[in-house]
Amino acid sequence: MIFNDLIVEKDGMIKGPFGGDVKKALFIPRQSDSYKVLEQSVVINRDISIGNYYLEKEYVEKKLKRFIVKNGDILITGAGTLGKLYEINNLSFPAVINQALIRIRVNNNVVDTSFFKYYFKYHIIKMISGINGDSVIPNLPPLDIIKKTRIDVPDIPTQQKIASVLSALDDKIELNNKINTELEAMAKTLYDYWFVQFEFPNPDGKPYKSSGGRMIFNETLKREIPEGWEVSVFNDWIKNTKTGDWGKDKIEGNYTERVYCVRGADINGLNGKGEVKAPERFILKNNLSKKLEPNDFIIEISGGSPTQSTARIAHLTKESFTRFDTDVVCSNFCKAVTLKDDIFAFNFQQEWQRLYEAGIFFGYEGKTSGIKNFQFDSFMESYYIVRPDKELAKKFNAVASDLEKKRQSNLKQNQELATLRDWLLPMLMNGQVKVG
């Protein structure tokens, strides 16, 4: 059979509409019958609720009917981060894909849907490059070529057994991700309660502010802060910064030191929101002074998008480095920061992330050749924040570091599970490993 036999006859595999058909000028506020425009972030984050762009029902059903999504459809990222798959199961509102997505409708008379998701990845990677097993497709051939390729798939009962083995690994990864989300939320909630609402425990163990703790009005911040706390700029917390490096892709001359080079694209992965694909590079021995250490921070200096500011941050703990088998540096589009006092590491992380989520860093961006650049020096020297009591920061550090150890352990396990899954995938597909 050919690949096209695995999908339904009409529009079984279709790329999203032209960009001009879903341009921003057409977007409307959400209405009871409007269609939501699904973007790549929905697939990457496996969350149908992401996004806030809508089109009129009449427009969609007149011009974009072929691109409407329903439960059971599989969406695939077709630009940028290629080959991420997401099956739509709980869609409760009208939706349509945008130009960066591919929609597939499986022919269940021939193929099991769960099996198809794994088979698609295996087939496309093999077809493109002859390599087996990877979680992101390096590039995508034209859909017509994909549809016409000859394939060999087992019977449906065997498909279901193969999918069951691989799904068990993915289910464990998903469970670890849910646990990590909860651990992250616990740290964030505690930080907000202690250092934003100022309800940290007083000497009697009661919430400080609501129990009458003394608050002093600060002229710089134009608000009250606990008595004895300081106000400082971020630079006051910093011991030194480390610039990025890129080196060479292979040993060449004096470029002999193997490292992993973390880019802005890897920051979300370091934070547990996706995968880390930091490339291996070779740098000068003298530049090993740039290698990152526990409690360093990586900050994205160039990049971002219209909806995502620069200045994404990742906190590297001792456990973070267990995900790499050699030294780590950051790329030239990032900057590393070392604090004067590690006790404040989790305060620094949480406060920076809080400002990031509030959109503060959009106000500290410039552009060079169309690329957004974070005005690091300006921000670090001018943005004032509360510097808490050191003993309280020490208590928070103890709680947050314990939560982070658990989170990093789960991320390390996820990395191992994904490696096992990607090794098993071709073995199961070509029959080298049999399922009972």
C-alpha cells in the first residue's frame, strides 16, 4: 500500500490555509459561534486552550471549510519546530488550523490512530534522512511525495500492541510533566505569598502583614515593604556575567574542548517545557572560563517574537547538569549570570519570572536588523526590586531547592524514557523487536 491509504480519502492530510486567509485584520473578539484559530503552540504545548484569535463563522464556512478541526484529528507542526504531533480529543468549540499546521484524518479501517502517530514520525524521518528515531523532524517533504510513498504496516492488532508499548513510556513522561507542573506551582505560590503579599511567617508563625507586621512606605517603589527589607536594582545581586560562545562543529585547530552550547531555543527545555536540543560544539581551552556552574542563570539576549519577549531565563542547579555528559556554555545570543550569594538564587529566579510573565521585558527591547535584543545593562542598572531579609530567603531556598531537585529528577527520567522510546520505535516498526 501507499501512505495515502492510511488517511481518509478527502483532505486526509492537508496543510493550513495561506497566511493571508487568516491574517490579523480578519480576527474578531470571541463570540458564541466564532471559530478559534489553532496555532503551533497548541500542538507544542498539547493544550487546546492556548491562543486567543477568532474568525467569523460565516467567513470560515465560506472560505476555510477544508481546514476545520474536529475530535480525532491529528495536528502536526509544519514550520519552525517540525513534526510535533497532537491528537484532538476534547474539542468543545469550533476551530480551524492556521498556516503553520498540518491536519491529518486517519483511515481507521487500515490503521490504529495511536499507532499512526508513532508510525508517522518513524516513516517521515526514515524517508527524509535514513536515520531512525528522533523526536523532532529535521525537515518535511511535500505532502504529495509523502502520500505517494510505499509503506508496509502490520495488521491492526499488532499495531495496537506496538502503540501500547510506546504509549506506556509517553504516559510516564506525561505523568512526570504533570507532577513537575504541580511542583513549579508550589514554589511560585509560596514565593508570591511570602515575597509579594508579604505574608511570610512572623516569629509566632503567623502571616506577617495581615498580623500587623510593620510596613514602611518606600519612595522608590511607591509602595509599602516590610520593615528592614531593602530596595535594590538587579545588578546589586550580580557577582559577574559570562558571555556566550559558539566555537566549531568539530575539532579544528585549537578548538578542542567539547561542550554543549545552550541557545535561547533550549531555555524552555531546561525549564521542563519541551526538549533540550543544545548542540555539541568545540571551543578554545581558554574559553572554558565561560562554562556554566550550579546556580548560574542563562538569560536570552536576542530572539523573542511579537508575542514573546526576550529575557527568558533558566536557572541551572547541580541536578540540571546531570542531563549533560560534558561542560555547558551558553550561545552568543544568551548571557550567563552568577549571583554574589546563592542563598538568593530562587528569589532571583522567581522575581525575574514574575516580571517576565507580567510583560515587563517588552519595555526593554531594541531591534537590530529585525531581531529583538534585550537591553540587559539598562534593565539591570535601572529596575528596582525588593531585596528580602536574608534569613527568610534562606528558608525559601531550602523549600524551593528541594522542590527543584524532585523536578530535575523527573526531567532526567523523562530524557531517559524518550531516548528508550526513540530507540524502540524503529525496532518495533521494522520487526526487529516483537510484541507478544
